[in-house]
Amino acid sequence: MAEDHNNNNNPSNKNKAENAADTKMSAGDVEQPGRQFYIPSQIVSEFGEKGRDHLNQSFRSQFLLALTAGSFMTFGAVFSILLATGIDAKGIYYLLSGIGFAAGYAMVFISGAVLFTEINVLLPTYLFNITGLMQRNILKFWLSAYIGNIIGALFVGLLIQSSSSLTELFYSELSIYLEHKMKFMEHGVKGWFEVLVSGILANWLIGMAAFLTTAARDITGKILGTTLPVVLFVAGNFQHSAANMGYFSIGVLSETQYSWYEYILFNLIPASIGNLIGGALLVSLLFSYAYKDDIQTALNKN
């Protein structure tokens, strides 16, 4: 009895009892778990803010981040080939190749590096909602991002070639990838426009990868959101200029049947135009129009 009396007078026990009572009192009120992702209007607002932040960076920062993004593209290209080498089943082959390249995009998205095709989504989202669309520094940023991506991709390609780390089997597989990407050259002018249309599809998907990555609130969700659209565009052989920079940077430094100017004229140029259309119109413009009031409110706060 004395023990019961001491337990009842113990402050900690009283607090526990009170807390238990409070829990019972609120048992009827169902507490809803917090959302584990951002809603579309929040994502579009974030796109606009990221585009503004990129634009407000110094040229030095923009260019260095573009170099970094280009280097990640070459790493992704190498990983995609290494994972898929020796796989005969097409479905598994495309899946592994896509997962490999998704590693490069995940590094870009999470690190804040500047990828030409990604800013084709972020910058237009910002520009569609402010006055004075075509500013001189905007064109300068686009150009620096593109050139920086190419130089970064070539730099890693040169390091990999100099290291002699990869086997002949890797280069045999690389030649197959390059043939798939350059097959449009055989169709002449028609093939050039086919690459352009393919580029639209590619950056539509990468725009959605950026969308899903931004929606996620944890690192696992961001990686998964990046991976799904990347696997789809790799499996579909859709032409993504930034991704192709990764493959071409190794191809141009090794013995392949294509010249550097063929990579540029018959793939990178039409793919880049298509990427701009796909990212700016089918992602940025579409969602900016749908959530126009929300994004303007967010941008005007700053």
C-alpha cells in the first residue's frame, strides 16, 4: 500500500497519467500525417525561384557549375554502358542502362549544377512570369551553360581515356550506343528533323524528372523521381543533347566511325533545339500557365 501511495505521489507518474488522459481525450481527433511531397503549384514556384537564383549568380559560378554538370553527364554515360554490357534481354538492358545514366542526373539535380537542358525548364518558368523576357544576360547564361557542359564532358572523357581504365569490351558497347544515336544521319534532312522531334520528347521527360525530383522531400524520393523518366528516355533512344555530350566526349577521343563535326551538326544541334522546345513549352509554359497565380505570388515575395 505504501508503495502504491509513493507511486501516486511521484510527479513523473502524474505527468504520465495526465499525458495518457490527454491522449485519450484527443483519441477522437484523427491526426493526419504530413505530406511527403510538394504539390504541383509549389513545384512550379520552386522552378521559378531556381531559375531566378541561377540567373542572379556570377558568371564564374554559372560556368563552373556548368562544367560540373557536363562532367556528371560523362560519368553517367560510362556507368550506363558498364551496367548494361553483356546483357541480352532487352528489357533488363534498357533498365540497367537507364539506371546507370540516372546516376549522372541525380548528381546534377542534387548538387545544383547547371545543365543546359535543365535550365531550359527552370529559366523559362521564371521568364514566363516577369517582364522583359529577352535580356542580354539570359542569352549569355544559356551560352555559358552549353559551352560549359561540353567542356566538362570532354574533360572527364579525356581523364578516362588517359587512365586506360576501361576495357575493349566497353568500347565495343560504346560503338553500339553511338550507332543508335547517329542512325538518323543516314536519313539526310529528314533525319535531322527526326532528331529535333526526338529531342522534344527527351527533354519533356527530363523536365518531368526535374519536376518529380523537386516534388520529393527526401534524398530517396529525389533519386527515384530522377530515375523513372531517365530510364524511359534512354530506352526510347530519345535524343538528349546533354546526355549525348557524355557519350560523344568518349567517342570523339576513341576510334569510332564518326567525326566530331558529325556529332555536332547531325545530333547535338537539332537535339538541343528540340530540348529547348520540349523543356520550355511542354513543361515550363504548360505548368506556368496552369499555376500562373501561384508562381507569380511566390516570385513577387522577393
